[in-house]
Amino acid sequence: MSLKKKALGGDTMKRLFSIIIALFAAGALWAECPELSSILPHNYAQLSRMKEETSAEILKSMETPVQNTLKKYGLENDFTTFTVLSQRAGGRLFYRVIAASQNIARLEGYSLEEGVFSATDYEWLRSPTNGMIQILFERDSTGTRILTDAPFGIWHQGNKSTTVEYSDFMLITLPGREEVGLLQVNAEVPVETGLTRDALTKVTLPKRGGKNYGTQIAKYSLLPAKYQGKPFSNGSYDIVISASDFLFVPNNPLKHSLLSAFDKNAATSFKENSKENFISLTLYLGTGKTLAALCSPVKLTQAAVINGDAESTKTYFESNRIEAFTIEAIENPFVAEGKETTTCTLKDYILESQTMYLPFHAGRQCYTFNTTKIIKAKKDECCISEFNIKIDSFGWLFGALL
């Protein structure tokens, strides 16, 4: 880990926000950072920095909800650097408050490195102060709604294992609809640690096939255009997606995560690093009520995939690609009732969306996409660049096809 300065703590939130507002005026925050591409690779191009006076006003008005979020992670006295970014999606304006330790002067230099550290460094390394928290919210005439929060680089020490959590989210415009999609991926990277005789601590990232990996799960919500005075519940999701382990890059943790399959950018790809070397996706209909209210019962009619690493012809032919996969639709995943199965084959040499029709009945609660055959290439990882599903009477769930 290249971030080893000692963290500050103990100041009150009010004092911190006073310092932050002064720093905005002095231009001493992340404005000098040219980009956040290694931290937010799927979002940085869509984010805008706020005017200083607007940022200061937003930070002041958000003091209580930001503090409550940091308390949830036990970070209210550790994160002393804040900034505000804005993003438009579906004609609506959203904001991100990013809270971090002041140790991260340049986020693009972040990297989870292996090595041997002193006991003092390791205590800081394991603390949550070497990461950041993103808080997404929306403001309108009815008030401010916290939509979700996402920890990044937060260490979790368990009884038997240590993991580092990386999360990010993206907003998805849905053409012709008032709703906006919110997709969040929560990833965890296993870390092995051990004490040596001279009290040094070794940090090792377990490898699979000589490369690092992480586990992941995604949650997708449809944000209604009108909340009717009710707060948004970020504990209810319209779709929950479990996926194969992904290829983890220490200096760009979420580069090849599941977010790459939904970011409307064929130059990025979800690269698995699983035991099976196959891509698997399982979609569960969640407890969110927006999708169910818009189309009940829910019926998947099509799926679309951009196969391989479609950044270029060269990367496409160097990557393992899906040749065939089976899709299972289950009415009740807890008892495997009402199972339907179909097989799909993808054409090779195509660097654009391939659409497949799904012959399933309505009302299925779980859909699993399992690779059954791949086209082997130079590199070991199996890749897809984009994925989408179409729902009857709704349209493409994750926005327009490329």
C-alpha cells in the first residue's frame, strides 16, 4: 500500500466542514487532481466539479446526513476531506459527496500493494482511513434524498479472513422513460496477512492463475421520477445480480468488475477470474416495487451481449469469448420450481450487440446465464463488454443498446 501517512481524528464534524469550506475557497481540494479514472473508471467522464460557492452550500446543508453515513462505518472522526461532484442522468441532476482521509491527496495514486509493513503502518493500513465513501443524493423542491453510499478501499477484519471492500455505482438513462437506473457493485478482495518474528506484518493478495481476483454482487434500482414525499429506500432493489469473480487490478480496483458490462462503453469489459474460467450471471427479482409496479408480472423477452474485450480488434481476438451458454428461468429459486431452460450461441467476429430471444413465461423470479463453451485465445480471462436484458412492456432494463 502506497498510502502510509498517519490519519487525523477527533475533530468535530462542524469544525471539519468549516475547514473544508475554507479549503474550497483556497482551491486546495481535489481540483488539482486531473482525473479520477483509476478510482471511478466508469463514471469520471460524466462527473462535473461544482462552483466553489455551490459546493460550500451543499456541504453545509448535507452535514447531518454525511455525518450519519460516516457514523455507520465508524468514520466520523477520520474522514477529513470532502468534495462534491454532479452528474446528469435522464434529465435529472444528482450529486456525489466524496469523503476521504486527508491522506489521499491524489486519488489516482491509490493502489493496494503487497509487501511487508511495520506494525504501526499496518494498524493504519487496516484502518478504514485509507479509503473513501461516496454518498449519492438528489435534491428537488420536496427536499434531499440520500440514494446510496459506496465504501472504497475499506478493510474488514474478520475472525478467519481479511477483505478490502470496493464499491461504486452508476446512473443509467432509460430512453423514453422518467425513471433513472441506479446500478451499484459491491466487490471484496481477499487479503492474507501474517506477523513475522520481528513484528513486521506481511500483506499478500491471493492469486488465481497468477492474477488477483475479487468477488462481487450488484444491485439495481429504478429511481422513480416522483417520490410523492416519501424517502427513497436504498434497502430495496428491483434486481440483484450475482456474478463470477472478476480480475482485480490493484491500482484500478473496479476496472474489470461487473460495472464494465453496463457502462455503455464497449472499450471496457467485465473480465472474470473464476475457478471455472467461465462467466456466470444470475439475476434475481428483488424487493423493489418500482419495476413490479411498471410491469407485473415481469417477463424477460430478450438478452443482448457484446462479446469478448471489444476495445479493439486486437483485444477482441486475444480474449476468451463466449461461444455458447444456457439460460435458466426459475419461478421460485428457493425450491427450484417452474424451471425453463434455453441454449444460445453467439457468433464470433462481431464487436457489437448480439440479441437473443428468450422463450420464457412471465413471473419467473430468477434467471441464470451460464457459459457452457468458450473460444480459447491468448489470454486466460473470459470477457464480455456489454450486457442487457429486455422486459416486456418496459424495454431494455439497463438503457439503450450500443
